[in-house]
Amino acid sequence: MEIALLAVIGLLLLAGLVAFGVGNKGWNLGTVAAGILLLLAAAGYTFLAGMLAQRERGWRDIIGGYQLALAREREGLTAAADGRLVPDPQRKPLAELAREKARWEQVQNRIETWHARDWKSATFQAPTEAKPGSITFADLEGLTLHPGSEVYVFDKAGVEEDGRFLGAFKVDEVNGASISISAAVPPSEEDLKIWARPREQVTVYERLPVDRWMAFHSTRPPTADGSHHPVREKTDAQELLKHLEESLEEVRQHAEPIAEAEWPKLAAELKAGSLMPGRYWARVEFQKSHSFPRTKKANGDVPEPVVFEPGQSGSFDFETASGLESEGIVKIASVEMRRPLADAQTAIRGGEYEFQAAAGDDQRPKVHIEGIAFIRRMLEDDIRAIDDMADRLKAARANAESQLKVHQAEADDMQSDIAEWKADVAAASQTTDRFDRRLADVTLELKNVETAIVELGRELDGVSTVLATRIDEVAPAGRTPR
């Protein structure tokens, strides 16, 4: 259409030139000047129209290239050897990419629900015994905290720069972009030392993380041949603690397949109770139709059981899968290890675990799980009680040592007295020996004197008899001696 229009314009220009050459006699100068200007304008228009046509042709080629590129990107097409557009195996259509984007956004939203609201940039002033602490937010969007709520503060520096979790804090007062805080859990001396260190920025979360497989599993980048393998970066044992190394190893081993030769050993350990249930999961294929009853709801309704038909696959914990395989219901296809989940909120605050109700029983037994905060308070109370007991024992020991010194002094005095008493006993023994010897001598002398007295008495009796006889002989008869 544009070429036909240009041809018409060219013919009109040629006709104008012929008419001007043939019929210019008798024209006035104004008519001649107008004719010349009209011809020049027509020639200029023709030139400009040609340039515009050339430009449009160039833009048409560019637009065609862009349309082809858009088709390739939007529909995942590529140009074949004959110029036709065919599907490109290395590209995905935009509609499919949009669906994948929506799926990954759902995954991201699911992962990021652990912290609820968060504030990436804030300044932190730790509370002390003299005054409460404060947090000042740079971003006021969504700042609807109320007194009595709790926030959790993380150092914005990385772990390699000694960044760490600073603690849980209770909101006491809200003043615009700043909140007044106090420690939700009584701080230890180590916490106070960490809070005293200067830091520029902190990150504040409304909720602590809840461990999830999707958020915290080992990434598996593709290799050159398209396969996947777990990341194997050795952690420096000199910089990290031993339990952190073990935790990182658990993360790396997550979802790793277990060799079939190890399955009997795992089953034996599960049966013996030496292996934690739920650490190993099996992918099974059902050989027979089987149904699993579902738990009764709170309103009393019993949901329909879950039914698996032959050929269908499912994922169960290894203990359940082993039991089903022993009954011939399923065949285990693969086994993988999954690391235990962790809930930081429950770890700090504790919670309640609700057991599954037994058949025919509407009551679900609950077990209260104490958190780190409560356990630490108990341990601190125990430590204080032990310290008090140790102080009392130290005081009792000091008193006992003082009494021991007194008794030791008394014992020393008694030892001195005993030495003197032994000397007195020795002297008394010597005196007693002398007395005994003297008594023996005196007793002997007494016996000799008594013997002499007896003999003298006998002699006296004999002399008296003889004397009486002599007197009787001398005295006259009939007279009684006077």
C-alpha cells in the first residue's frame, strides 16, 4: 500500500514537471514561484516518505526479531532450520514459569511463617539492673507491638563474626518508634557479658523459628552430568563446638539414602529400642489393598480411613514400613535418614505434648515439657541452694576447726598432765616399794618380837610355877601366903 502511494506521488510530480514545461508561457511570476515551490514540496515529501518507508522497514525487522524473541521466551519456542517455531527443550513457557513462581512463593511464604513479623534494622540497648533496655526501629511498617508481648532479638552480625541470639525480651512500653524492654528470662552472667558488647544493628522477630524439613535441609546443587549430590564442606573443628559439628553433620545427612544392606540392622536397633523412632523413613509400594484408620475429631466425627490400592506408593516411618512389609502388604523401595526437628520456642518456653487417644477413649493424655528457661531457673535455684549449703559447710568447718584447736590445746595440756602424772606414779611406785620393803622388815621384826614374847611368857610361866612351888615349900603349914 505504501509503495503504491509513493508511485502515485512520483507520477504526479512527473506530470507537474511536464505541465510546468509546456504551460508556463503567459504565467505571471507568482504563479511560476508557486509552481516551483509546489514541485519542491512534492519532491521533499517524496524523499521524506521514502525515508519513513525505509525506517518502517527497519523497525519491522526489529519488531519481527523482538516478536520472535518474545515468542521464544513466552512460549518456550525456538526457530527450526526451515524457519518454523518449535518447542525448545531448554526453555519453559512463561505460563509454566509463572506457575512455578507461584509454587515457590507459596513455599517461601510457608518457610517464612516461622518468624511472623520481623524488623531487619533496629538498634538495641540491653536492660540493666538500674534501667530497662530499649529497641529503636528504623522501619515503622507493621510496628503494632503492645505492652506484655515478647520479641526475640538476634545479632545482625554473622556467626563467624561472633553474632548470636541475644535473648527473649518483654515489651514494657511503646513510645513511637522505640519500645522499652525487660528480660523475659532472667539473664545469666554470660548473657550480661554478651549484652554489654557494642553492636550497631540487630534483627527483631515476633516469633522464634520452628524447624521444618523444607526450610532447613541440606541443599543439593546439580553436578555437570545433571545428578545431585549433598554438599560436603568440612567444618573447622577448632572454631565450632563439638555439638555444633554434630548438628551440622545431621543437616548434611538429611534425606540421604540408606543402603539396603543396612535395613536389617536398623530394624533390629528399632526393635531393641536403641534407635530413636522417626529418624528413618521408607518409601514403599503397596502390594495389597490396605486402609489406615484416622483419628476421631474433637466434635466426635470419625473421618474416612485412608485407603491405598496395589501399585500406589507412600512414605512411612521405617518401623511402620517394616511391619507392613513383614505382613506382605508393601515392599520397601528406599530408606532415608531424616534429622530430628527442633522448635526453639518450645525449647525456651516449654509446652505440652498431647498423646493420641486410645481406642474408645476420648481423653488425650498430655505431658508438660519444661523449657530451657524453666530448667535454667531450677538449676540456678539448685546452684544457689548448693552455694548456701557450701557456705554453711564452710562456716561449720571453720567452727569445727576452731573447736578442734581448743580441743587440741586441751589435749596438749592433758598430755603434759599425763607426763607429770606418770612421773608422780613412778615416784609413788618407788615410795610404795620402799614402804613395802619396810613393812616386810617391820612385819618380820614383829613376828620375831611376838615369838620372843611367847618364849618369855613361857619362861615367865615356868619361873612363876617354880617360884610358887618354892614359896609353898618355905611357908609354914596352915598359913596362907599373902
